[in-house]
Amino acid sequence: MEKKGTGNGVAAMAAYYQSFDPVAYLQYNYTPPRADFERHDSIVPWKLGCLHRAFTEGDVNGELLVDIGSGPTLYQVLSGCELFGKVVLTDFLEVNRRELRRWLQDEEGCSLDWTPYLQHVCKLEGRRPSAWTEKAARLRQVVSDILPIDVHCPQPLAPNALPSAGADCLVSSFCLESVSPDLTTFTRALGHIRGLLRPGGHLLLIGALGESYYLGGPGVKIPVVPLNEAQVCTSLKDSGYTLIRLEVYNLPEDMRVGVDDVSGVFFVKARKE
Ligand code: U87
């Protein structure tokens, strides 16, 4: 029987991701109903609200923000980009890094129009929606790198990818549980990314609860380690974080659109002592 969290569980996950399809993935999770800005009970507005509060309540500060496992999405740094002078995006797959690069270099052929997201976060900040062009310019100004990452490595990023002091804040959305074969590996990955964070720095973690799989493209069924709130709290403590706040969103029926079996979403604000 394969010992928990060993190599071939991780290797198997990497194999699943070779057929990840960013275009399909964005359609599944970042269009209505999951991304419906008219509905306060839609998933994406809930996530953006949590991030806005966490970045603007005054205790998160510094120069460098790093997003762990960005995928082909930018929503997770739309609030943080106003606070941090340098933002680093990361992902395991070149297809996702290319999607991010395409938007940041304002090239043709982006797979998703992020305008409604930019407008929504401007509203959360009390700005007029038309200020989205300023936020887009700010984001393109502060994103300094789009780097390869593997959270299963003790050093998830290349040596010297970050200043020796480390990042002032980490944000990570739906990554660790979606790339780990089991809870042990999930907790170990939390420890690996902690090494990228300076003492006193914050971790803003968004993740899925009760999920066992999701579709990374047509017929691309990717396993997920099912988590509950207690396990998330224990894993954070065991990997050396102090929990500040845990918020939970339970999926309304019409957010269950057949692209996964997620039942809830958690938002964690934690600190590295
Ligand atoms: C997002 N952050 O959409 N090391 O928020 C590091 C790796 C590794 C590895 C693979 C999963 C999506 C979850 C982005 C992308 C997150 N990706 C990379 C999905 C599942 C619930 C749900 C989802 C999305 C890989 C939205 C909503 C819900 C992906 C990223 C995981 N179901 N990173 N070893 N292996 N990755 O390339 O980009 O992790 Cl609303 Cl409910």
C-alpha cells in the first residue's frame, strides 16, 4: 500500500494537469452563474468581497505580494495590486502562464474579459466603475513576474526568484487542495509555501470544501482532496500559521453547475508568526 503523500500520488496529479484546458476552465468557473455580479450570493462576488476586506482592514502591508497557483485567473490580485508595489503571479502550467501574459501584455485573444471583475472591485473600493481602466493599468504596472511553481517542492519557486526576506503577503485560491492527493500532502504544501513568506507576513487562502473532483476541461476529471473546516484549521496550525479569520460560503443549488462536486468555499486570513 503506497505510503501517504509519497511521490507517485503527486506525480499522478501532475499527469492529470497535462490536459488542463484554461479556456474551458474559465467558462466553467468565471462566467455566470458563478461569476454573476448582479447576485450577492454568487461565488466570485463573495470571494472578491473577502479579499477586499482582508486587504483593506489595515493589518496587511508591505512591498511584495505573491499569488500561489494563479491558474489563468487575475481576480485574486485585483484588490492587492492597489496596496503592493510588486505582485508576482505563479502557476505550474505554461498554458496558464501564457494566458496571464497575454492579458498583462494587452495582447489579442484573451480567453476571458476581466472588465466586469475590475469594475466590481472598483465599486467595492468606493470608486466609480469607469475607474476600471486605472485599475487595469495599475495591475499591468505592478505585476513583475509570472513564474513556474510546484508547491510539492520544499522550495516551490526557483532559487532567488524572490528577495531573500521573502514575500510580505501570500494569496492562493483553490490551489493546494486541487493539486494534492491527500490531506498529508495538502498540509505539507502549506508548509512549503510558508517558506516563501516573511515572519509576520499574511496568508490569504481561498479553497474548496467537500470537493472530490473538478473538470479541468471536457472529460478532464481532476481529483481533489475533500476538506472540512476543522481539517483546514488543523492543517494551518500544524504547518505553522496563526489563524486570524475563517469565513465559509455554502453553495446555493444553482451554483452547482456540474463542473465539480464542491459544497462550500472557505476564506482564511492567517499570519506567519
Ligand atoms: C483559481 N487560482 O481559479 N503546484 O482560483 C502549484 C499547481 C500544481 C503544483 C497544478 C484549481 C481550480 C479550482 C486559480 C486556479 C486554481 N486551480 C495549478 C476549481 C475547482 C472548485 C472551484 C474551482 C475554481 C494548476 C473556481 C471556483 C470553484 C491550476 C491551479 C489550481 N473546483 N500549482 N504542483 N499543480 N497547479 O495549474 O492553475 O493549480 Cl469558483 Cl468553486
